[in-house]
Amino acid sequence: MPSRTTQGRETAEPELSRAFAIGLKPLDPATWIEPDDRLAAELAEKERLIAALPDVVFFAETGSAAAQAELRDLLAAHLAATFPGLYRRQGTEMAIAGVDRPVPLADPAVPPLLAAARLVQEDLVLMRRGAGGWRLAAGAVCFPSDWHLPDKAGRPIGEIHRPVPGYAAGTRNDAMIGRIFDNLKVDQPVWRGNWSLVGDDALYHGLAGADGRPAARGAVPRFGADVTAADVFLRRERQTLRRLPASGDIVFTIRITVEPVAALAERPERRALVAELARQLAALDAGQRDYKGIGGSRDRLVAALAALAPA
């Protein structure tokens, strides 16, 4: 599988972040957003989902419009300055290379966060501090990884993370995330990675079906007992956190990339990634395996990965 490219440059192969670790690292603001050679195709997929599942992929609470507009304007300025070969500001619209129509940035009928989300491959979430801690105040999430935005809308971090082993409200990790959000500086954004194994390369992996109704997590087994490496895709998330200077809200971006696990071993420098993935799978406890949708397939997956990258 060919590597993705950003502005004509091949992207560096990222490390595989350790499962269930917070693992925040400093972020160079210049690398906040990462458009690549799939920009037009993924923006088209966003448009399809926005039309098909508008109430599933977008939410905004009353009173968040100013922060949404702050993010939209910050993002538009960043894109035009950082990627002039891809983005060109035309009055109140943004022209994007390879996209047929410019994105309106000042249409009163379009929520500002939704306009911002139409510019980038990343999903965008606004977190706001209130009496109950940090909550999800607005979100444009077209490519969720086994979660349902309406279930998280308006909820604090601990409730959002309730299904994640070790991260529910009242846990040490929940308190730590709250402190990280409280202490995040405008000029010191951070990022982290996450990963999961899935059975296809679809970007939308929400819990909602075509009718927008949520299904229970794990209701359908992800892998059968006869799973092989050819059936498995590595789904990675690049997540960033950045505080907005005027509102003080925090922007949470989520960038999804998906590639066949079998393709990872085709290039020598990626063999270490396959070996690390097998190691982390082997170390997951039962709750973590269930959360990642691996369940009883873990040992077969580990063996298949080990065969791709023999010692």
C-alpha cells in the first residue's frame, strides 16, 4: 500500500502508541492539521455522512456559537498560511484543491463548527469547562471509532470515557485528564495516538446504523475464529488538544488513518510496528480486549501478526 503524502512529502511512520496510556506529547503548532493525498476523497465522505446522518455526526449546545466561530476562523487562517498549495481564501469562502465547490465560511445557516469540519480530514470537538468539569459542548464527528456522538453530547469527560477500562468518572486517569485540560496553555498544544483493529477500511465506525440508531458496543463480533492478517486493518487516531485564546474552550481533533495490517510488513522500517502491535495485543487484559473488539480472537491475531514480522 503506498504511503500517504502531505504537500508532496511522504509522512513519517508514527510510533504505535501504547494501548490505554494517556501519552500526551508536545505538538508543533505547524503540524496541528495534516492534510494528505486523500483530502478530497475524505472531505467527500464527510459530506455524504453530514447529509445522511446530520443528527449523528453533529452536535452543538446553546451558547457555543462564539467558540465555534473562533475555531473556524483560527483553522481557516492556519490552513491558508500553512498549506497555500491546497487552501486559498476567497472572501468568505475557502477553495480547496481537488474539491469542486469552495466551503462557505460565513453562511448563517451553517453552524461555524460544521463549516470548519468541512475544511479538514480531522473530526473536531469543543470541550468546555463548567461546574461539573470539562464537557463536550460541540462536535463534528464523521469518523468515530465505535462511539456515538449523541450519547456523549453535553457529558463530562468521566461519562464520555465510561466504557474505556480505567478511565470512568472517579478514576485516577479521569482526574489526571481533568488536570491536563485545566493546565493546557494556549501556546502549548499537545497530541497523543490511539489504535484499534477493524475488519474493513471504512472511516465511519460509529455505533449508529443507517437509521442513526445506536447499537450496543460489541453487539456484533469484529473477528471470527478463523481470522487471518489479510482480514485485519489497523485504525489509528492522531488526537490533538489546543486551547482557544478567546473562549478558553479546548479543541480536540481526531485524525483517522486506516491501512491493511498485511501491508505494514511490506516495507522493512514498518516490521517493527507489526511486532509492537503483536506485543501490545498479547499484553491486553480481558476488559481491554473486549473494549477493542478483539475478544476471543486475540491469540489468533497475535499469531498472524507474528508471522508477518518474524524475529
